[in-house]
Amino acid sequence: MATKKPARRSQAWFGRTDRDGFVHRSWMKGQGYPEDLFDGRPVIGICNTWSELTPCNGHFRELAEFVKRGVYEAGGFPLEFPVMSLGETQLRPTAMLFRNLASMDVEESIRGNPIDGVVLLMGCDKTTPALLMGAASCDLPTIGVSGGPALNGKFRGQDIGSGTGVWQMSERVRAGEMTQQDFNAAESCMQRSKGHCMTMGTASTMASMVEALGMALPENAAIPAVDARRHRLAQLSGRRIVEMVEQDLRMSKILTRPAFENAIRTNAAIGGSTNAVIHLLAIAGRMGVELSLQDWDRLGAEIPCLVDLQPSGRFLMEDFYYAGGLPVVMNQIRHLLHLDALTANGQTIGQNIDGARCWNTEVIRPFEAPFNPAAGIAVLRGNLAPDGAVIKPSAASPHLLQHRGRAVVFDSIEDFHARIDDEALDIDEHCVMVLKNCGPRGYPGMAEVGNMPLPPKVLRKGIADMVRISDARMSGTAYGTVVLHTSPEAAAGGPLALVQDGDIVELDVPGRRLHLEVSDKELMRRRAEWAPLDAPRRGWQKLYVQHVQQAHLGADLDFLVGGSGAPVPRDSH
């Protein structure tokens, strides 16, 4: 005798014959849905971050239609719903300020609605972690579908990459090596299709992390946004989520400690963004998985980078996909991975990457001949960063990885912009640029301002890099010897707040050391004179500053860590 399947969560809304059941079904039928869609089949929520203010996600209406096809084909009932969309290129003061807010939007939208399984449509940087964090706190069957990278930028016979090209060309303008007219002409050449940044910036990194964690189908990370295979993957994901509901394959069965270890090692092998550190720490916190900043150094710092992509290398995501994409990279580091980790398609990560072949060894190098022999995230500690700071050695200048220099201090990003172009500024290429009050509380939101542009008088010497230290983040498309996420941040009273012009700062990446050559007695004197910034007075910023954790913990809100599952809420009438 066949066992009776448990009632779907959605049946607490649609399966009732009372007054409330009438309400739930009747208003849905007003959209044209027929009676049989309420018969107990899985209701699949499509969480869509489409917005015309988020250009990277501007094609998601179309992508959602392919997901719906797959859901219908598999016997499910797809229902699309919007959540706050976080566009890195337009949203001020920084999209990171709203990552946790969007995660709350996702979590409460899932929990409060008749949803049995979820498809997450995500692309631009913060939409990916926000959706994963919110969904993780509900722990329903869930699958991710990334929007895909844009096509390679093309400018006067050369490939230019999102973000990376901007930083490079803007420095050339400031150095007098490129005209403003040419700079303007490049705008339409860099972003020439739908899709997110096609460098290995944060968007591409986080799409890769979704695949490496097992939360998406194979090839999710790299298929270009305008390639028909992106639509195919969306449709297959729609089919698969219905099966995941049938199998009760929840996020907690996929997002395990081994899955996060796989992602950390994969991030190193692709030369991924430093932003992945904060996002994976936050996602792990929602799942109740023990993960620390030190795990990034222990697990990934010595893993070679196999992928020759901007900003660390030459190529772009379109080339990466044609070369074989993430399955090839993971197959080449398979001896370092937990191959038995379960993934969203029901297979293990080992099964998913078996037989993956590389079609261009210039883009994806062999493990034995890597692009960079040790390119993970290095975690620095010392009296300037008691709780840690991070640097991406593959994006840094080798001769600056051990450096001792005089601090030139900027108290805010406004202070930096006001003085950096001043020819009278007492600075040269041997100095260490220090930026304060740009962390989670200080900005607020921890903006991507850590890759401070160099002063013009240094650029004119042909110098392209200097040591820069801040409590901020930087775009994954950026590069340079940039120390980030210094924790505790200046606005929380961390030692960074006490640095003054002329102090000597020592950076020793091989030794994992970040040290301020100032006596403890002098630091105590400075601390007694330090005063915190004025706090925001209302709204989301006030709540955020009161509850945001420091960078080494993932910068989630303290009361959002963990999850509440998805029990059916109380009746609404």
C-alpha cells in the first residue's frame, strides 16, 4: 500500500474548504488561474530581483518565463514575486547597506506566502548573498539561477572588462595619458549586452560560489546572459525545483560545512573577489554552520589560481565559459574537494564535475602550471587588525606584499576626495594610504571605496600601485595592494581609528601581519581622545548601525543570524 504524502505547505492556504480557503483561491483565480492548479501540486515561488534600476538584472522578466516553463512541465504551479533589487552601479550609498534588508524581504516573503519551493533569480553582486541568506533562514527546497555575465567589452580592437576597465582608464585620464573624449567613448563599448560584470568581480564570483556550494545546476556560473543556454538552464532549474520539493531536498542538506569548504577552495582557484569572504560567512551564519575568517586562510590561501581572468589576469567570463567554466576548475582541484557533497540536482559535486574537459588552457591553466601559484584570500592580523583584515595577493603587486611606510590618513571618503588631487599633499609611492570610517557602521554599509585612486603626482611617475588600508570593501573587479575589511572598524573604535599621519605601518602578507609601529601607551592616550561618529537618527540606517556585526563575522545583523524555518503562519482573517 502506497504511503500517503504529507500535505504541501501551500495546502494550508489552497487546500481548505472554509471561508479562508475561499479567500486564498478566489483572489488568485482573479488572475486567470484554473481550479486544478490548487489541487495540491507544489507551489514554486520565483524570487525575482528584476529592476530597471539594476541593469545587471534587467533581463530577469524573460528569464523568469523560462523557469515557469520548467515548473509547469514538471507539474508544479509557479508564482513569481518581487524582492528589493540591489544594483551595484546605481544604488547609494552602497548596495551592501541593503543586503541584510533584502534578505529580510526574501525571508518574510517566503515564510508568509503559500510556497513549497523556491527559485532564486540573482545576478548583481548583493542580490546573490541577500537571496541565499533570506532563503537559508527559511530552509525550504531552493535552487539558484544566476542571470549570467555580459558579453566581453570591446573597445578599439581590445577586450575591456566591467569595472576593471573603468579603474584602469580613469587612472590613465588622471595621469594625462587618456583624453576625456576617449574615456566617454568607452562607456558604450564596455557594457554591450544584458548581464552582470564579465570580469571575475563579485557578481561572477558569487555566481561561481552558488555553483560550488551545490545550490545551482552545473554551468550556472559562466553561461553568458544572452546565450540561449542560459534560458535552457533556467527551464531545467524550473523542472528540478519541483523534484526537489517531492524529495524534500532542503537547503540545510546542501549547505553543509563541506560545501562551504569546497566554495572557499574554489574561490581561490578562480581568483575570486574578497567580497565572497563576507557573504559566505553571513550565509553560513544563517545556516548555523561554523565558519570563521581564519578558515579562508587555512583552507584557501595556498591554493593556486588556475583562471587567467581580469582583474588579476587577461580574459573575461565569456572566454571562461567557452573554455569549460567552473566544472573544469573544480575537476582540476578535485583532490582538494569534498566530492561527496550533495548538490541541487541530486548528485554529488564529484559526479557533477566528472569528465569536465578544458577547451582553452590559456584561460584555465592546468593545476601543475597555474596562472598564480598561491592566490587565495590572505587573512592579516596584528595590532592594527586584532580581528583580522583581508588582502587578495593575486591582485596585488608582488614587491609591495612586504612593505613598511609612512601613513597618510584620510578620515572619511569625503576627506580623501577633497585632498587626493592636491599637488601639495605630502605623499609619495612609499607611503601607506589609510582610509577610516568606511566600514559597516562608519559609511554606513561598508562601501567599495577601499581601492583608493592614487594621487596624480604619483601616477605621473609611472607608479600604478601603492599599499592602501581601510575598513571598507572594494569591487571584485578592482585590483592593487589593498588591505580591506580591517576589523574592528574605525567607527566601532578599532585601532584603525587611532592611526595618524606619519605613523609607520608594516604590511607583511607572507607573515600575515598588519602592524602599527606605535606604542601601546600612545595608543591608549589617543583612544582617550577618540569620539565616535554621530549615529543615524531614524529608519533602516539607524537599525542597521545598531545591530550590524563586524566584517570578520559577515556583517549580518545580530538578530538575523540563524533561521526560523518556514512553519505555516497564523491565519490572516
